[in-house]
Amino acid sequence: MKRLNLTIGVLAVIVFLITGLYMRLSYRMDEIEMGLRMLLRSRHIYILLSGLMNVGVGLYCTYHAKGWRRILQRLGSVLIAASPLLLVAAFFYESKLQTPDTPLSRYGLFTIFGGAMLHLIAGLRRAETETRTIQGDARGARSYTSASPDATTLHKRSERR
């Protein structure tokens, strides 16, 4: 799934560049109506957002080994992967609409938001348990991570007061 998100993200960034070129060649941006101009530019930026979200998930996401957290992460990755398709379609389709309703971009942004929230929920408890802080003496707290080879042993300072 990570490779899919990374591939979709890189393709979406390339599409972002192509849609920028399309706007430059097809429209005289300084001469078109302000509403259409803002619509095109916002959809253009949404494509970049979805591409960068996919690149981020593809590069940095670490999936849980099993359980409901892994399912949430997978579902979140699928939602984030679907967003560029909706937003590229919105770029071309919604600019031709004569109404202020923009269903494709709305659903594209909802998929990004939903995917990010699912990743957040899946990672909350994990972030809490990875770094544990144990209250130490008056000089402050001592920390250790559960990823260390001997997570149950605290490394005490060699010098005592």
C-alpha cells in the first residue's frame, strides 16, 4: 500500500505541473472572471495537496503488524489514494459548471481529511506507548523507548548525588 500511495503521489504532483501548464495555455488568467480564476487555482492547489499527502504516506507511514489499527491505517491510505482522482476530475469538470456547487472537490477534500483522521486514530495509542516517561529523582524525569533492546531496564546515571 505504501508503494501505491507513493506512486499516486508522484503522479499527482506531475499532474499538478501539467494542470498549471494547462491553465497558462488555455486561459488568460488576468482576463477571466475572478470566480472562475479562483476556482481553477484552488482546484489546482488541491491536486498538489493530495499528491503531497500521498507522498507523505508512501514515504513515512509505518503500518501496525495486526489488529484494528492496521485496518484503520489501510482504510486511511485508500481514502488518501482516492483523493487525487476526485480532485483532478474536479479541476476539469467543476470549471464548466454554472452553479456554485462543487461536489467532486468536496468529496476529494473529505477523503483527504477522513484518511488523515484514520491514520491519526490508529497512531494515537502507539505514539503514547512508544515513549514512556518515568518520574525520576528531583533532577527530572528519565525516559526510555520501548523500541530499545532492553525496554524494561532503566539506564541509571553513573553519578549519584
